[in-house]
Amino acid sequence: MASKKVTVTIPEDLLEEIRAETAERGLSAYVAEALRFKRDRDQLAELVDWLQEEHGPVTEAEHATALDELDELDAEHKRRRTTGRRDAGEAA
């Protein structure tokens, strides 16, 4: 993938923290990943806005159900990381 060098201004304290954390992979890789993450979040927010225009806002009951499902997924992921095993018949 082609890259282009740019100049940006970053608060000094933030830059020091990031450099300390990114010594191995480098500042440029960290910034590129952060920009991709921000772009993806912005696109997701646009999608949410569009969906709410098309279908109305999410109800509190729907929101609660989604949070419960996420909690269940988090618990399953934690279980798998802890045991290092999958149940029989599960995809790898």
C-alpha cells in the first residue's frame, strides 16, 4: 500500500505517551491504525443515523436485549480464552 508523508500537530504529552507505547511498531503505524479506527467509527455513526431515519430509534427494550447478548458473547469469549477449548462441533 502506498504511503504519503504528512505533517500533523499533536499535544506533546500525548506524543510522549504514544511513543513510549509504540516503540516496536512505530508512531506512523499507530497513527494510521488510529485514523482507520476513527474513520470506521464515523462510518458506523453514519449508518446508525441512516438506520434510525429509516426504522426509527432503537427502543430501550431493544437496547437492553442487545446489551444482554453482548454480555453473553463476552462471557463466552472469556470462557474460551480461559479454557483454551471450544465445544465439540464448533468451527475453528
